[in-house]
Amino acid sequence: GLLRQQSDQLHTLGLRMDTHCGEEREREHTLSQAVQSLSETRQEVRQKEQSLREKKSLEENVRHAEDALRMAAKYDSLASYMRAVESSYREVRDRIVQSRSTSTDKDLPLQLPRVHLDLTGPERLLGGPDVAACQVLFSLSGTSPVGTLRLVCQVLVDL
């Protein structure tokens, strides 16, 4: 009797203990998988953050390159204009030298090339640094580009 009853209780406790241990192992396994999944997710987040930083850096580099190209185009446009002005000046000077005795203002039509600078925003209203430089150059002579060329031509005629 009593031994049998205690044996049955011991057996029941053993089964409960096995069940409890099995559940504990299952919880530990589930927790281990969750920790592993969390670790993998953190790694993915780090990689995505790094990719995002690289993308932002590349976008910033592209913006800087575009700005540099726009600036180069403005300076190229200004340089072309200044070459055309120089060419017009040389042409007028050569005509003056060839016909000093017959030259009048009507004989010297000054055809200066037009320039189109692709200005945006406030630069459109105020002019960029290249435009400002030309304005300073002409303000020093106290006249417009055409007036400056006429002044130069007059000096050449007076020679």
C-alpha cells in the first residue's frame, strides 16, 4: 500500500519534473531564437543605416558636382563673352589704325556680342560674382562696356 502510493507519487512528480524541464528547455530555446533574431535584426539595421549614410553622402557629392558644373558653365560663358569683346576690340582697333584720317563715330559701329548667363534665384537679380567683376571693371572706367570700347578707340584715334 503505502510504498505503492509513494512510488506512484514519486513517479507523478518525476513526470511533472520532466514536463517542467521540457517546457523550460523549450522556453530557453525560444528565448535563444528571439535573441538571435534580435541580433540579426540589429545587424540589418546597422547595414541599412550605413547604406543610408553612404547614399546621403553620394547625393551631397552629386549636388556639389552639379553646383560646380553650373559655376563652370557661368565662367565659361563669361570667358566666351570676354573673348568676343576682346575680338571686337581688336577688330575696331585694327579698323581705326587702317583708317585714322576718315574715322568718325558713325564709321565705327561697335557690335558687341550679347551674353546669356544662366543665373538663378538672387543671382538673377543681383548678378553672380562674374557679373559683379565685369560691373566693377566697367564702373572703374565710369561707363558701359560699349562706352569703355569707345573710350579705348578714342584714345587710339588720338594717338
